[in-house]
Amino acid sequence: MEKVYLKHGAEDIQGNRLNNRLEYILISMGVTHSVITLGYGKNIYINNKHIKFKPRA
């Protein structure tokens, strides 16, 4: 499982704002959308354009 970060203004597919200061775990990655989680069982479906793989400097 890979840890990912979100870009500023990231939203899930339902339009809910996500916290870009948290570290998310990437469960699966598709062509346009991915599934991420915070680790407590709730899966979040997100567009790939909001994901960033490198940590903040």
C-alpha cells in the first residue's frame, strides 16, 4: 500500500472537500479514478488529478 497526498482543493466524486494535510493510503488506482482511505475502513473515491505522490518539501 502506497501513501499519497492530495492537492489543494481536492474533492471526492460526491463533491465533499478533503483535507490536504493528511496522508492517505492508496488502495487501488484506475485510469481516471482511485480509491483511497485513512485506514479506519471508509473508502474514498477520488479523481486522479487530485493525487500527488511525493511528500511536501
